[in-house]
Amino acid sequence: MYDDMNEWFELWFSQTITRRLTSVNGRGLVWCPQWWRHNEVVLRLDSLWRAWEGARMSDDPSAMSGWWIYHADSHLRVLLDSQAGPMFRCSKDEHVKPEALAHQVVCVPPGWTSSGSRSR
């Protein structure tokens, strides 16, 4: 129905999803006004759009219900989480640049493999 995720987001998702954004001191729900600047948010929305299109085209009359339960509800819990979600530093009025996990980890030492023995 929609050519891409952005069209689906603008014409369907953002017009359909209604949540009370009440993040105060990291509590409640949050959505960044510049959501497209969060890679994880974009990837999750793209997955939601693809699953939505699949459910919409399915011959199974319960497919869209499954989309809500198994896709939308699960992703929204993460996306809107003001304490641990990808937009946790933002507010409904302000975008704060996200810090990718790569900036918070120590690189794997040379010679380390996930299948080999690991020194502690």
C-alpha cells in the first residue's frame, strides 16, 4: 500500500498511534521529534512497516491482529521507553544525539573468538 517506510510512517503510523508522552525525569513515554536521527528507531519502524504490509496482504483474517500483538506492541514498548529505549535522552520537544553501543564498549582483543577458549 505504501512505497516505503517513511510514507507509511507519515500517512498511517503517526496518524494512528496515540500515546500519552509524559516523560518527566525519565519516567513515562518518550518520542523524539527528530526520530529519524536514531538508527535503531528507523530500523524498527522499517521492520514494523514490512510486517504491516505482510499482514495487510495476508489471506489470514487475524494477521493484522497478530501484527498489533506480536510486532507493534513489542516494538512500541522499546521505542517509547524513556528509561532504556533508543530515544531515552530526548523529550517531546528536544532531540539529543544518541550514543551508539559501539562508543560504550571495549573492542575485542586480538585472537579472541566466540567459539574458542576465552581468557579471563
